[in-house]
Amino acid sequence: MNGPFYCGIDVGSSYAKAVLLDGAGRVAADVVRRTGVAFEAVAEALRADLLAAVPGALGGIERTIATGYGRENVPFADGAVTELTCQALAGWHLFRRAVTVIDVGGQDTKVIVLGDDGRRLSFQMNRRCASGTGAFLEEMAARLDTTPAGLEALAERGHDAVALSSFCTVFAKSELLSLIRGGRSVEDIALGVYDAVVRRVVEMTPLHDGIVLTGGAARPGGVLVRRLEAALGRPVLVPEKPQLTGALGAALMAMRDGGAPV
């Protein structure tokens, strides 16, 4: 890997991510940590992780851009940009075509429409509550006495998805208990939780061809991807590491700001 290096830090509400690009725009290293409550500390830890992975980058990071929920709490960043900007830049960089990026984040879900030249044409954000977000999946997993990974494992074994009647996290948690008491299997309930996220996303805005799904829940080939594909009736594009697209976009922005071609 050759310098200079460019760093993107994405401090999300649940997870913090970082990507280091070399002078040719190749990913030199990437890391993920739980955000916790000390944003500055986790940002510093991410940078230390990157430098441990690429010792040659010590003193050679040309520029750092921060994004995400805690982007103003990255003391060593040279600038901060919104998640919308970073997700759009990463989506264009990865696919080089007109796409609609759906980012299922911890606290919100973003739908970003890009033209065939990479320009952002429109966007929608789910701000009302946790419905359709990673936080919704985490809360439902906790109610079923499991982790987000455990929730997906349960959903993998589901056959007859339960249709949840509420998008509201508070009401949905109570509904899960009623469904369990009524004899529905936890596997079918878990599958219904994923369908609830998909329904919320689909209702946000019309979705056309070229759908790209990002975020920690968007595991390639995973339940959320398959259920969204079933709802849309067509394939969905998923980056190799969908949780890191925000950080990748921030690193690409650092390259652009530094005058390097992106």
C-alpha cells in the first residue's frame, strides 16, 4: 500500500466504523467498534486500530473526514459531512451507475436516489421513530431474549412470517409478547420483524431498479436482503461490507478534498 492515506470515520449511534484508503483509492484497512457513550474515545480507538493494521500510515494520513451521528465529536478530523453525502459517494464509487441507496442505520433509514452521473437526485429519511431501522431490530431481538445475530438465526428458520400490526417499537414489543402467548413460533415472529422493516422501507418512497442496500443489517445473502428482494420482486445489490459504506464515503471525500481523483 502506498501513501498518502485518507481516512473516513463514521461514528454511528450503535457502531463506529473507519476506512483507510491508500493513494490509489484502495482499502488499506477497515475496522468496526461498538460506539458506546464516549464518541471521542471510540474515534481515537478506531484510528489506533487502522494504524496498527497499516503501520506505514503513521504520519502519512493526508486527510480525515468524519460522518455519522457523532461526526462533530472526532477531534482529529479535518472536516465533517452528512451521512447522505457519504452514502451517495460510496454508492456511486462501488456501482458507477444510477442506483437508489437504502441505508438502514441505527437511528434512521435513508433512501438516496443517484443519477447515472452520480449526482444525488432526491432523498427521503425516516425520522419519526425507530421503525424500519437497526434500532428496531435490536429492540425486537432483546424482547425475544436474543441478539441481532440471534434474531436473524431465528428468522432463517421461519416459514410463515407473522404480520406485525404496528411499526411503533413500544407497541411492537408488546405485540411480540401477545404473539408468543398466542402460540406463534419465535421463528415466524422473527421473520415477521424483518418483514416489518421491509414494509416501512418500501412505504417511504417508490423504489425502482438498481436498489443498493447498506447498513449493518444488510448482510449479503441475509434475511433482510432476501425479504426486500421478495417484496420488490427483483434482485437487490449489496456491497461486500455494507456496514462500512458511510466510512468509505467519508474516506473518498477526504481524497476528493485532498485533490486526489475519486
